[in-house]
Amino acid sequence: MLNAIFSGDTPRSRPLTAILLVILVCLALGPFLFDGTRAFSTLGMICVFIVVVASYDLMLGYTHIVSFAHTMFFGIGAYGMAIATDAMGNNFTAILVGLAGAIALSVVLSLLLGLLSLRVKAIFFALVTLAVAFAFLSLATQLYNITGGEDGLRVRVPRELGPAFRPFDGELRGFSIVTFLSGLFTEPGNLGEVLRESVFKVRFSGRELMYYVAFVVSLLVFLFLLRMVNSPFGRVLQAIRENEFRAQALGYRTVFYRTAAVIVSAVLATLAGVMFALINRYVNPENTLDFQLMVFILLMCVIGGMGTLYGSVVGVALFLLAQNYLQDLLRLFAAQVPEGGVMAELVAPDRWLLWFGVLFVLSVYFFPTGIVGQLRIWSQRRKPAA
Amino acid sequence: MSALEKTLDNKSARRERPWKALGKGPRARFAAFREEKPHLFLLALMMLVPLFMINPTTWAVLTISGLAMGAMVFLMASGMTLTFGLMNVLNLAHGAFISLGAFAGATVLTVWLNGYSGDSSLLVNLVAILPALGFALAVAGLVGLLFERLVIKPVYGDHLKQILVTVGGSIILLELIQVIWGPNEIPVPRPDALRGAFIVSDAIPLIGGIALEKYRLIAVLLGLAVYGLMTWVIDRTRVGVLIRAGVEDREMVEVHGYRIRLLFLGVFVAGSALAGLGGAMWAMYREIITAHMGDELMISVIVVIILGGLGSIKGCFYGAILVGLINLYVGFLEPRLAAVATVGLMVGVLMWRPQGLIPVIKV
């Protein structure tokens, strides 16, 4: 049963299973475990980016196609939704139209990109997608009467997905893990008080409903991708990754498979963009199309572990937590360092990306298989004759 | 070569040049020109078509500006095309070196030698400008040396890792730039001697009376000078022979006992330094710099090296001119489509000639 759900591709490492279970529980019970809007939006972004990064991994990790146009498809989804609700009002028809239109555009564009890449060497694909994505970004920024330019667009979500909608009448209660843990450390003697303080009121509105829609979609997409990479189709992709020439010689039309991988991945990125627009309810070039976002996606994919879908989950969770909370940590460091020197500049909270960049380069050298790959190697070593 | 192979070879040669079959009429000559000198054909097309849409005076100004932009982009792109051609190393951190050069040049101009660049005499200005360009060249070259040793050296021969590592390296460089120079954009006032414009005398027909900005002319001259110098080095010197041979067949050069890694290191450092020089020129052109300016220019650079064909200096030069021109022409007709037109040009050329305009290495 469990094997069927995971398509026979289980985590194969105890620590990894534990990490994944923690992530799953945190996401599933998210709004009831973490208090505050910042935590809530981080959880939502984790759900969205799991879809983005897992679909990117299908190209990068499983087929070794480097594409820099993934944010373009993500942006098509987000903008498609924003434009559709802008034009047709906040109803579910608009959402369907936006979704269908965005996916159609993505399929056409990715097909064109795939066909173009047939004419050039594989490495060119990276450069061509980079240029095309940039042209798209500049188009989205310049055509401000459609896209709102730099200011972006507000997404008008249906009432059922907005903060005003109350699906339940009764009051719900959550249990704040953060308050509980910090209480446990600071005043361990006063357990009853800590427990009472940890309970908080959850206002379950349409936003939480939307969060759970995103959570379910992202879970389903993840399982779908897991099924896909462990199917004969996925095996061919991996064969292409290992030795394209040989896969061709075995009679596989590698061009077809590569293009199919690009299209599937583009469609899923578009889906993620749609969810992003509905959760964030505001899209602009910076949060959907920017080159920096593309680099972030690349970082998440590689740090988590290329060619392992579990890696994208771990990578996304780690990176988004770092993005949201590493700055706090650096602020603590910065308080210890005397003001004004170069050292103070180096640990300034805004420079968190510097440290992540260093970590990234080091991990490419020393842990090329990423966190998940490394965990699997370690547990493989522990039981050699299994 | 056996007789059979020879006939096969002839046949394939004939198949590759169908325009030869057309005979010797003007149509055939046109087709031959189009296929054998695609860079000149495209350049002529690019310059002639807008002439019907823009009035000649504006066209002349736009053309000069386009050439100036092309010259600066050439400075930035030439290093990357050689690195890619020679060692098959795809350096996506090239944009960071452009930014680095811009900031280094700006430091000299606005902080260290501020008094000189504010003066209105050319000679005094030059005291600031030449060290600024030199400093940009030196800093970018030096960092390029470190970058090659630390970041690129361990990942030779693995494209995927090169892309990942250089993207990571680019993040680190850009963040370090912000650590040193602060996160805000910095204004770089152009030295007085480079401001203003020449007025073409009214006596010359068609383009009489137009104003040619001095700085753009200087950029064109510098670009031509660097192009000339590079062509001379590549075509006439011993180092150039080795570089050309290395682009053609790296292993063969190694077999002959030349240390191609050292040669490559030199090319990489020179390429980084040129990127820095281009960045400094661009800083004075735009008069404002941000750490992320390199990323934006990187798109033009990528289009240029794909257009020109990898590893080819000449292709890179013509590619850069084409990108500069299309940017200015389209930017004048419909400013919002300039970036799209640049990428469209690349896609079009790839459809027509997947190898680029003047390919050197077999792709």
C-alpha cells in the first residue's frame, strides 16, 4: 500500500524519513501549529515551491536539462490568474479560464523552446532559455496596461478563498509549537503555565481553506511526479541523463522525451504560479519573474539533492526557512560584532544570500548529490551487505 | 583519402551549397553572398531596413549610438566567447565581472581622483579616466585569476557543475560588491571632456547638422582598437596560433607539449579584465551603476556569443554590433520591445544558422 503510493521509491534513509515526516506534519497541521501571519505565509510558500522545485528537478536532476525559463512559466501562471480575475471578476469561472489560458500558453511556449533546442547543442538550451526568460520579463514589465508594470497586479480571489469567509461557526484552537518549546527551555518548572500559553485561537477563514487546497495539490503533484520518474518514461529520462547517445542507440527518440520533460515541467510550474497568485493575492515581476527567483529555485533544487524528488521538498523547506529566518540569526551575530568594520558588513542581515552562496558552492564541490543524496549514501554505508 | 570518399565528399559539398547550382547570375551571387558572408548580409539588412522607417538624420544618430553600444558589448562578450570556445567552460559569473569593473572604475573617478574628473580640460580628465579604466581592468583581471583557481578549476569538463558553480560564484561576487560598495546605486558623473557632442557640418548632405555624442564616438574607437588588437594577437602572434589551435582541438595542442591550462588561465584573466573594462565604460555611459547591472548586460552578452558562433572573435564583434543596432533602432520605434527584439534576433539566427554566424568550433 505504502509502496504503491510512493511508487516504490521510498526515502531509503531513516534520518531522511524523519525529516520528511516532520515537514509533512508541519505542513498538514500548519495553521494549527504556528501562530502569526509570517509563519502562515512561509508555510504557503513552501507548498507552492515544492511544486515549482520538484517540477524543475524533473528537468535538471532527472534529465540534466538546464533551463532558466522556469520562472517564466511560473510567472505565466501567476499573471494568467491575475489578469483573468482582473477582467472577469472574482468568481470560479475566472479561475478556470485563467488556469486554462495560462497552461495553454505554457504548453505552446515550452513546445517552441523544446523544438528550438533541438537545433542547438544541449548547453545552448541554458543560454537560450535565459535570454527568452529575460525577454519575457522585460515584456511583462513594459506592457503595463495589461500587467501593471513594476507595480504588479492585485489578484481578486473569490469570497470563498478570502479572509471574510468563515467555513465553520465554532471556534478552533491551535497549539503553538514555538511558544511551547521556548517556554520549555526558559521556564521548565512551570509546565502547566507554558502549556496554557501555547494554546491560541485559530481563525479559520477562506485563506486557510486556500492553504489546504495548495497543500493537497502540492502533495498530489509530488506523488504524481514520483510515479512519473519511476515509470518507464522516467527511466528513459534518466538514461538520457547518463548517456544520451546510448539511449538514442537503444532506439529511444530522445528528442521526444526531452521535449516531453520540458513541457510537463512547464505545465506544473504554471500550476504552481496559479496557486501562488491565489495565496499571495498580489503578483509583480519581482516575486514571479525575476532572475534572482530563478537562481533561488536552482539553489533549492541543488542543495536538497538533484535527481531525488525528496530533495526538492527538503531543499525548499530549508531555503525558505533560511530566507525568512536566517536574517534574524545574522542579526544576532551582527549584534556581537563591533559596528562599522568589514566584518559587520559581512554579517549584516541583508547579506544572508552571501552565506547561502558560499554554502551552495561548497555543497556542489563536496556534496554534489545534495542533502538527500548524502543521507542516502550514509545509510547505504551503514548496512553494506543488505 | 580513397576515391570513393572523395566523391562522397564532393557530393556532400555540393549538397551543402545549393546556391552554386544557380549559375552566375545576380541572384546566384546574392545567394552566395548571403551564405558565405552571413554576418555582412545580416548587418546590411539590419542597417537598410530601418532606413525606410526612420528619417535619415535620426537613422545616422541611431546607427552611431548602436555602434557605440555594440562596441561596449563586444568588450564584455569577447572574453566569454573565448573561454567557452577554448576550454568549453560556460562562465555565468561573467556578468559579475562587468559589475566589478564598473564599481572599480567608479571608485577611481568619483572618490580617489574626483578633482581631476571634475575639471574641464581634457588632459586633466585623462589623468582620472585612464587610471579608472586601468584599475577596472586590473581589479577584474585579478579577481578573475582567483575565480579561475578557486571556483572553475575543480569543475573542468562538467557543464552542469560549471553552470551551478558559476551561478553560485556570481551570487558571492555580487554580494561582496554590495558589502564593499553598499547596496545602493551609485551615480558616476561622466568627466567633462567626454560630455557634449560634435556637430557634423551642414555641408555634408543627408547627415549634415546632426549631433554626435563624443562619448559614443570614443566608445566606438575603443571597441575598434580592442577588436584590432585582439585580431592581431589571435592572427599574428604565437600565442594567438596556440589559442586558435586550442579552440579547434584542445587535446592536439596538449599532445604537442603546450600547457593549455596556463594558456586558458591567461585567456580567462584577459576576458575578465575586458569585461571589467566594458563595465567601466558602461558605467560612464549610463552614469549610474548598480550591483545587478552585470546581470542585465549578461543577456546581451549571451545573445552576442550565440549569434556570433562560439569561440569566434570576428563573429562576436559582428554579433555585438548587430545587438547594439537592433537595440537602438527598435528602441526608437517601440521602446518597449527592445529586449524582445534582441532575443528575437537570436532566435531567428538560430533558426537560420544553428551554428551562429561565423562558427569556429563544431557544435
